[in-house]
Amino acid sequence: MKRYYQITDLIVEMDTFGRTERQAVPYLADGVQKTDILIDSKWQSFREKFPFISEDESEYYCSAYSFYTQLVDFNGMMLHSSAVVKDGRAYLFSAPSGTGKSTHTQLWLEVFGKDVTILNDDKPALRRIDGTWYAYGTPWSGKHDISINTRVPLGGICVLRRGDVNKIEPYRGVGAIKDIFEQAPKYTNSDYVGKLLDLLNQLLCEVPVWQMDCNMDPEAARMSYAAMSGRKEN
């Protein structure tokens, strides 16, 4: 049965089941008069190509694909990252899988306690609205399904690397472009790719980006917060 959801301040119509349906419950919308995004997951065709993937996971992947390829039409994109919120700002930590994004955000929870919430632990959405970038929770939130249905102004993005000594510095130029692009979904739709590149260009011009070498010490969380927010935690 088709249902309506409010995701990233857009009305999304989709017919879901299983994992997608469960994780989308907090996003259900009432009194809908128009649809911004219509999701046709086409998961059956996907599973024909990849029969080793379950129906549930196929539908979850395909619904995300359909949503994010259309989100670029609304100045939006997904960035593979873990997003935390503190003092009314969202901070995103991005890196290849296994580098320690979720571990670093857990350090924020350990150090700052109830002053911090996780907005989305794996696939937050970003939208530029009236000149301001916002981070959003979405139903597509990784294997642990840690996400909140809200939007928060984006305070900065940090590209993480493993290191023995904690160090953070502004990140610009070709390296930053390459690393951020690598963590955005690169679907093969040519129209999508062109719009994504335009969005990435705006994002990197308007949002502070950092690079951090970090270890498992709680001091890493204090350092990243101080640099990205311009504040020091007592």
C-alpha cells in the first residue's frame, strides 16, 4: 500500500515493506496534498541481477537509490558519514567503511553525554535551502538504524583517518574534493552525476571541511569539536 512520508522536508510517496517500512515509520506524513518524490524501487529487477541479496535488503537499497537520485533535483544529496548534533549544529564525520566514523561519534557521546545526539549514523542527507546547508536524518541509516527525523544546520564536515596522534586541520583543494566525492553515492545516471557535482562544488565552497588523524582517546572528540565549532569544552 502506498504511503506518504516527510523526508528532508519533502513529501515522498512510496510503497514499502520490511526494513524500509519499519525504519520509515517516524517519517509518516498526514494531510498530504502533493508529492515531491515518487519512489519506485524496482527491487525485483535488482534482485534478478543479484539473487544472493534478500528481498528485504534489495528493496531497502533500491528505495534509497530512487530517493537520492531524485533528491539532487531539490538541492540535496547523501554523504556517507556519521552525523552528530551539538549546540544546535550538525557535524559530519566521513571516511571509507571501517575507518572509525561510528567509533568517533561514540566518543562524542562518551565525552559530551546528553549534550550530543546522533542525527544519522551512516547516510545523512544534506540540502541547501535559501543559502543554508542542513543535515537530515532519513530512513536509510545503516545497519544499526540510528537516525532522527529532524533537520539541523550543518556546522562542518570532517574527513577521518586513523592515526596514533590526534591532529585536525582545515582541508581544501583536490584532496578534499576527491575524499568527499568518494563518499557520495555515484549512481550511473548521467543527469544525477552532473547535478551532484554542482552540489559538491557549492558544498565545498560554503561549508568548512576538516581532515583529522585520530585515535581512540576521548581527547579526539574534544579536539574535533573545538576545531569544528570554534569553541572549547570546559
